[in-house]
Amino acid sequence: MPAARPAVPSSAAPAASAPSVTLDHGTFAGSVDGLANRFLGIPFAEPPVGDLRLRLPVPNAAYTGAHDASAFGPACPQQATVPQFPPGIESNVTEFFDSIAISDFAEDCLTLNVWTPADVPKGTKLPVVVWIYGGGFEFGGTSTYNGSAIVSRSVEMNTPVVYVSMNYRSLFGFLAGQEVKEAGIGNLGMQDQRLALRWIQKYISAFNGDPSKVTIFGESAGSISVALHMLANGGNPGGLFRAAFMESGSPVTTNTITHGQPTYDTVVSQVGCSGAADTLECLRQAPYQALLDAANASPGFFSPLALNLVWEPLIDGVFLTDDPQKLVARGAIADVPFVNGDCDDEGTLFTIQSLNITTDAEVRDYLTEIYIPNTTPAQLDTLLEIYPQDPAQGSPFGTGDDNALSPQFKRLAAIQGDLFFQGPRRFLLNNRASKQPTYSYINKRLKSTPGLGSAHATDILNMYGPGDMTDYLINFASTLNPNGAGLLNWPAYTTAGKQLLTFLDGTVPLAITKDDFRTNGTDLLTQLLQVNPLGGGVSS
């Protein structure tokens, strides 16, 4: 049994007037943030260091003593990289990505944060929203996102909610390979998240949260994580959540965990463990910086590998038992209400590193090398007919010949956005819309952003602004229906109606539109991905 969490030194204890909460036999002193009390950096697992490195997370021991919960804990080890934008991208875009780069990270990172309405009687049971951040399973952390924006807005709406966010291992959480499979330690980052959800069931009542009314929500890798939690445990949520809200991420056809063997072997070699009888044990004993440097040397989120991620959830037979889309098709998915939406120009952000691709032949080579190697020439011909080299038909969509950063940029951006985002979103909705309450949206705001348009992650600004998306989330978490006073009515998505809530710029900020754009393209890309699963990087 792990030792109890030690109390902080008295010199580090917060002021006596700070809000506090008792967990087990420990007291956590937080701080006031807007209309919320916040408690930051609470450990939900034993530190995954030393012998616990590259192992399943171990639940925290009972809390004792006094703890300072006024500051975020460090993020988990990650690739501290940001995209290199070409000329023509506005400085405020580059400044935004610079601002979310995280420099404070460490192995001892498995902490979570809670914001709860400040003036609520003890014992109140409020709905809970649980945020899972994105970052391609390679970078990201909770400190970027201020839960007070959502909690304070919920208080203003007289629909108060509790907000929770958790860190999870990324570079050290998605190592793959045969050794990882045999040891049963695949998808550690997902297991971290799952443990945090169990922590919420045990402790959230102390923060006036209702453990039976948990909505999990996330963006990008966080949204994919939400989808995978719906598929875990045979589709049985086990009481961990009752609803899901997904921003820019759906179940995507995925490789088995052994596909990551080349990366595993490279990391082992770079750390100096190739000659070890037990390479996993050698990695556990290796210096932290050596392991971080080896993981960091792999292609990142903003490399030409783009959306064929090296570090991501793969089929391990434990957390993820089969290809996600096969599980969806079989109905092995949590039967809970869900929202799933995308931005209009999801692919632009992931195409800026491929501006050197300028000809049709180079497009064909890139697609077959990175994404769809098992594709016939006829299928590729059809795909490139559907997505022609015509800037007016590319992404950013609806911008004519503008934003053509290179001759093939808008074409590749359209393909990548539909392949990884719109196609999987439609696959999920088409399989589940007639079986459980579903809602879908498309975000077309910030369309005038040069080069990027309504790019991946732009809807985060609407969620944490706060904005009208915040209001829809709060309603959804409270009633399992996103609609409420002062909002445009958002119809449920059906296979017949296929109606989307559409976020727009200008004087008419919301509209209901039809989900019928580029269906021939997303249908073909979905078909091609089912024989070309992603994840684990490109095999040599």
C-alpha cells in the first residue's frame, strides 16, 4: 500500500481565508476565481516515477494533513513544439500558439483541478463537466484552460456546474510495441484519464458535484479520448459518465499496438537499452532526460507525418479491444447522449508543414506514403477528382482563390480535414443517430483568418470565451439537452434530417444547416481508412 500523501510545509500553507475542502483526512486550501472556488494540482494517482514509470497508474493513497491547492501541478512530459507558420499567417495566430506552449512539465504530473461555484450550500449536488485537453497525445496540459470561465458562466445562467480537468501521460503514456503489449501497459494515458474519472466518482461530492451527473468533454485528442471512453469496457461506462461532448475528434480507424515497434526500438536504442535483457525495465531505470530526449526525437504533431500520429491510443486488447470504428458498428459503445462537431477547416493547420508539395504527382506520393498506402491507382484517381487542384474548392472553404499558400495547399487541407475529422464524425453519427440522442455542429467562425480559416481548435475560443457554445454545454450537462433560453434551437441529429448547428461570423451568429457537403469525399476516405488504419507512425 503506498504511503499517505504528505502535508505541505506550514510555510507553504495558503491563507486561512482561502476556500477549503476535506478529502479523506486531508484538507486542501484553494483560491477564489471569479464566481468559483478553485482547487488546483490535486494528485489523483501515485507519481508515475521510478518503478511506476511505464506502468498502469496507481490510485492515490488516502489524503492526510494540509495541502496547498492554489497552483497547477506541472504538465506531463511532452513535445514542446509549436507549428512553424509560413509568411502570410497573422501574428496573432502565431502568438496564440506560442502562448499555449507549455514549459513546466515533469514526470510527477498526475494531478487534477476542480472549480466549483463559490456560493453553494454544502451538500448540493451539481452536474459535473470533465475536460480532457487536446494536443495530439504529444503535448498539452490543464493550465492552459481556465475552468472559471465555464463555472462562472453557469452561475450567471442559474444552472451551476462543477468543472474538473486532469493531466494524463502523453510521450510516456503511449509507448507502443510488442514488449508493451506483453506487459499489458498499452494506452497508459487513457488509463490515467480513466483513473481520474474513478477519482471523481469517489471525491466529487466534497466539491458539491453529483457523481451520477458527469459529462465528459474534450477537444482534438481530448475529443478522441472522450470517444474512446465511450468504447472502453465493452461500451459500458460503468457509472463514470452519463453524457459526452466531442469537439473535433471521433473514433478513427486505428492500428494495433505492435505497429509502434519501430518507435519503441528507436527509443530503446537512443536511451542505450538495446542490450538489456528487459528493455522495459531498462527504460524505467533510465535517466528522465535521456528518455524525454529519445521520445522528443520522434516526428511530432506538426511534422509532415501530420495526423498519422506516432503517440496515440492503439488497439492493445485491454483498454481498446478492437478497431474503434468496428466497435461503433457493432454497437459496443456507451448508450449515452452525445454531441460531436468539427470546425469547417480542420485540415489547414496540419498542412502548413507540407507547402513543398506542389504537383499532382507529389500529392499522390504524399497520400500513399503517409495515409493510404493500400490504395489502387483507380481509387486514388477518384479521390483526386473529388478533391481537385482548384483553390476555390479547397480549404479554407468558401474563400475562392484566396489562402492558396502553395499550389496544392487548399487541396491537401481539404483532404486531411475530411479524412481525419469530417469522415469519422459522420461515421459515428450515421451509426448511432437512430439509437441514442445525438447532436452535431460545424464551426465556421474566424473564417477570415489568413491561410487557416475556421481552423482546428478555433472552437476552443467559443467554449472558454465563454461563448454560446459554453451555454449549450452547460445546458447539455444539466438536462442532457443542449437547448435553453436565449439560444437558437439545436435539433437532434437524425439519419434523415442530418441537421447541424452552424456557428457563423457576422450579424447572424447561428444557423441550422444540412450535413451534406462533400459526402462523396468523406464516404471514399472512410472506406480507404478502413483498410489503412492510422497510428504508431509510418512503417519503414
